[in-house]
Amino acid sequence: MTSAAYLSRAGQKVLLIEKNRECGGLVNSFTRDGFHFDAGVRALEDAGIIFPMLKDLGIHLDVVKSKVSLGIEKEILHIDDLNSLTKYRDLLKKTFPESEGEIDEVIKKIRTVMKHMDVLYGIENPVFKDLKHDRAFILKKLLPWLPRFIFTVGKINRMNMPVEEYLTTVVKNSSLRDIIAQHFFKNTPTFFALSYFSLYLDYFYPKGGVGKLPEALKNKILESGGEIMTETKVIEVMADKCLVKDHNNIIYHYDNLIWAADLKTLYKVTGTEGLLPKIKTLFEESKNMILKNRGGDSVFSLFLGLDEPPESFRKIAHGHFFYTPSKIGLGETHRSELDYLLANFDNLKKDQVLAWLDKFTRLNTYEISIPGLKDPELVPQGKTGIIISFLAEYDLFNKIQKAGWLDEFILELENRVLQIISDSVYPMLKDKIIVRFSFTPLSIENRVGSSEGAITGWSFQKNMPVINKIQYSDRSVLTPVPSIYKAGQWAYSPAGVPMSILTGKLAADKAMKQNRRLRNS
Ligand SMILES: Cc1cc2nc3c(=O)[nH]c(=O)nc-3n(C[C@H](O)[C@H](O)[C@H](O)COP(=O)(O)OP(=O)(O)OC[C@H]3O[C@@H](n4cnc5c(N)ncnc54)[C@H](O)[C@@H]3O)c2cc1C
């Protein structure tokens, strides 16, 4: 959508093709029985990208701060400003009094990372500035910032090891390690994981729900003369002829194609006959890498409409809440024990899977979002909508579906989550439910076509198939075929909404440059 907004604003002929009825993918809101819910991301982080993009496109979005709380067992901390890091340290020390020194060490590291983040996001991202005409920005902001940026990038790149590995070097207590890291994706680079404290302060929420962001972009695209075709799925790309085919076998010609969806799909549906042999070889090499790799962790979300006013919840925590009901930590539950479950799935009884599920739900960390606490307009009078989610393994849901008991498993999972959250932080929850449904990793795969139901692109591993260093982000949008660019969660790692937007803009810039080159040749 970012690409389409920029290209149509520049007067290019743009067609955006979207398989769903609504645009926005994992940035999306919907209403069920009067309750507003966010289907994907629960709140947005500016990251020096979203607000500059909106400003540059002349889009006004009404937003509020999306305040975050963190909780472990009975202790809950509200993150209001930078001083909250001290409160976080105290919370950890109260929970793990035997590990005071180790906690100090981790907090020191988080502080260092926060300083790097201040540099990284210290100015509006130059990609969204008109550098040809904004001399004041170049002289007063960009040039003084660049040396600090280069220095910081060096530091960041040295903090690339998985956060679990880093924590093992400073923290002996495995429960403490888990509590700090278990709500991150597996093997998240240390810098990215520890930067989350800064990101908690950065979260904002569009009034009316996160879906207001794609709605605003959609209006911008249409206003600028772009065309949008929804409920249209691309099923084939004929790269040599610059054609794409949709599910109705309708064919469209392009000069430049920006692929902002699942990257494995692009490589599977693209025919390269007729391309130059050199490009074909590069494409095949790239395809091998891409298809060999996996999407990152997915998520399970339980959506509830409750006959209970938002005020009851406001007294406990902010509307964006990371809560861990047990300080024991997941340990091997979501690693070797899950691997064992998956490897031996066909020989296990349902009871064994459910016993694992007991432990998994009891020890996990939950992301809880209450839209009505961020915008009171989003719930019926005196009622509250709540979304409870946690990272979940796509393969497990896939195997259970194939074994024919997915609905039963989902019910068991929902019941356990309800019991645990009612027994711990929101006692009023269980008896007040009037709306209840959930999304699994399989729902995510079906809805946005994302490999392994991934929500932020590639899983973190040694041989990342895309660019993963910020100084090379400009190249992340290139593919071996000169007229095809990539953007979004699969184009760069680590990804999320801001990076999806940034790559969208970078891809649009490259496409425009290519068009100018073609016109001039
Ligand atoms: C519960 C949850 C919490 C999250 N929290 C955060 C967070 O705190 N911070 C953060 O930055 N990110 C977060 N994310 C991730 C973030 O939402 C995504 O990484 C981001 O929105 C990805 O955007 P995208 O446009 O690249 O891809 P997608 O949202 O996957 O969009 C791809 C689009 O392409 C369409 N499409 C796919 N295949 C085809 C086809 N063949 N033809 C036509 N159209 C097609 C899809 O329907 C979809 O609209 C979260 C996600 C979830 C689900």
C-alpha cells in the first residue's frame, strides 16, 4: 500500500491487487457483535518511519498513545516513561531476589540498547524526506546524525546473536532468562529483543483501530488516481513477458511489479522461460535459498466480548499488556519438548498432546490487548472487547488439523487460556463472556497467504535468505529479475510494520528510477 500510495502520487499508473476483501493484511480491524477487534498487530510503532511517511503523503491520522503494562504473577508495572526501566528492574528483583547482580547486568545492557535506539530513530527516516529540496533537514539534521548512525550501526551489528544465547552469558537462572525473553520470536537478535523497552514507549494506536492506517492509505491511493482490485488473487507471474495472471485467469501487463506478499509464493508462481540465462540462474539460486527457509513464529489469538465495563480492566493494566502468570518460565516446553511432540506426533495419544498444552499455557507469556481502553468508542456501552494472544507453532496446528481434531484442540486451548487468565490477572473474565472466537496460525496462513502463518517474515537463523543489515536495506527490495521488486515482511529481517512500510517506499523509489531510465533510453 505504501508503494502504491507513493507511485500513484508521482503520477504513475498503478494497480494494487489484493486477494482479500479488505486491504492491509496483518494491519487490520474488524467488528463482531458491536465489539471492535484488531486482527493483526495490536498497536503501531512509529520507529521514525510511520509518522514521517504519513506527513510526507499528507495523511492525517488521529492517534493516541498505546500505553504498555508488564506483569509477572501478581506484580504489574505500567510503562509510562524512561524511568519505568528502573521499575522493571525492581519488579525483576522482587520476583527473582537471588539474581540481583544478573538483573543489573541485563538492565545495563537494555539501557545501552536504548541509547542506540535513540540514535537510530533520532531523526525522521531520510527515505521519507525530499532530500533534493529540504536543505535545512540535510544540514541541520541528516549530516550531524550520519557519523553517530554509522558508529551505532557497527555496535548493533555486533549484537546479532540470538537473545537466548546472550542471556545465557549473563544470567544463570533459567526462569529469569525465560521471563525476559520468552515472548520474543525464537532466536531474535539480541539488539532487536532488548530494544523492545524503547518500543514499548513508542507504541501508538489510531483512533478507530489499527485498520485506520490501511484505510487512510487506500483513500490516498484512490485520490491520487491509483486503482485497487480486491478479492483478486495473483496465481502466476510470467516474468519474461511482464504479465501476471489472477485466479479468474485475467492477465495484466506491468512495467514494474512490486510483490508485497509471501516470498515463497512469488518464487513458486514465477515462470522464468524467456529470461536471459544469467537472470534465470540467479533466480534459481535465490529460489533455492528462499524455499529452503521457514517463516518465523506464528500466533494464536483468542477474541472475547465481555459483559463487563472497561473500567474494571483499566484498574489492573493498560490496554496493551504483556503478562506472564507464572515466574517459572517456559524452559524447554516450547523448544525440545515441542520438537519431540512434533517428531513423534503420529505415535502420541491426544492426552499426551493436551498434557503438553497444560504446561505450555500455564508457563507462557500473553500479549493482551483491550481496544476499548485505547479508544472508548470501540465497545458497546458498559462492555469490553479483549484479545489474548501468544506465539504459537504452525506445524503443531497443521499436524492436529491433518489428524482431524483441530476444532477440539482449539476448544481445549481456549478453555485453558480462559482458566489461566481468570485465575490470575482478570478474575471477572470467565463468567462474563458474550462473544468468543479465535484465530490460529492456520487462519493467518489462509487469510494473508503467509508461509507457516508467519507474522514478521523469516525465522531467525544463520543463513537468512534476505538482507538483514540496516546499512544495506536499500538493496533489500531487489530480486534477480530487474522489473520485479519485493517489499514487506519478507523483504528484510527483522521485520514488522515499520520495515514493511520502509521497504514499500524503497521499492516505489526503485521502480520510479527504473521507469525514468527506460523513458530516457
Ligand atoms: C498478533 C500480531 C501482533 C503483531 N505485533 C507487531 C508489533 O508489535 N510490531 C510490529 O512491527 N509488527 C507486529 N506484527 C506484524 C505485522 O503486523 C506484520 O509484519 C506486517 O503487518 C506485515 O505487513 P506486510 O504488508 O508485509 O504483509 P501482510 O500483512 O502479510 O500483507 C500481505 C498482503 O498480500 C495479500 N496477498 C497475499 N498473497 C496474495 C496473492 N497471491 N494475490 C493477491 N494478494 C495477496 C494478503 O491478503 C495481504 O493483504 C504483528 C502481527 C500480528 C498478527
